[in-house]
Amino acid sequence: MGARKKISAEKRKEALKTMYFAKLQNVPTSPRKMRLVADMIRGMEVNRALGVLKFSSKEASARVEKLLRSAIANWEQKNERKAEDGELFVTKIYVDGGATLKRMRPAPQGRGYRIRKRSNHVTLFVDAKNTNDKN
């Protein structure tokens, strides 16, 4: 049983070598707020997505913009060339919930209200459209 797990882990590592992505972990905003920003750019061309994020009034958009720039740089590093205009697209972006810090706020009559300080993890994949057409 241990050998089977090792093989699947090796396959996963090989598959990740052909994917171009960036991760942002333990972002101290709620996943719900981050998903609003992620939904804005899903499937967009990267230059257009950068423009949308730059002029968005949401606080989370600055973090996602930096993450998108990182994913583009990762693509350029793996392909050993610069990305051309209109070549790269945001293929997948998803937001998962991270650790929740639980706090108590004093409340009337000796009670305490629970405060949940949520965090999230964002994973963003970019790829060229022409590579997807070949499959």
C-alpha cells in the first residue's frame, strides 16, 4: 500500500512540472471576500486581468494581482521566454479556506461572543491557449 502512494506522489510531481501556477497561503481575509475577486478574473487574458485587478476597489485584489504576476513569471521561467500579449490566460483560480483564529469578545451579562478570524489559500493557474487546443 505504501508503494502505491509513492507512485501517485511521483506522478503528481511530474504533472505539476507541466503546469504553471502560483499559490498564496494564509491570507488574512475571509475566503468569501477573496472568491469575489477570483470570480472577476477567472478565464481572462492575463493583461486584461491585471488591469481589472489594478482598478478594483477591493482590498483582496492587490494580493491577487501580485499572485498573478508571480504566476506569469513562473510561466516565463519554465518556458525560458517572455509571454507575448494575448498569449496567457487565467485557466483556473480557486480559493480554499485556511486556518481560523478563534477569539472571544466580552458581551453583556458575563457572556462572550465568538469572533472567527478567517484566512484563505489562493491557487492560480495560467496557461497559453494554443497548448490547450492541441489536447
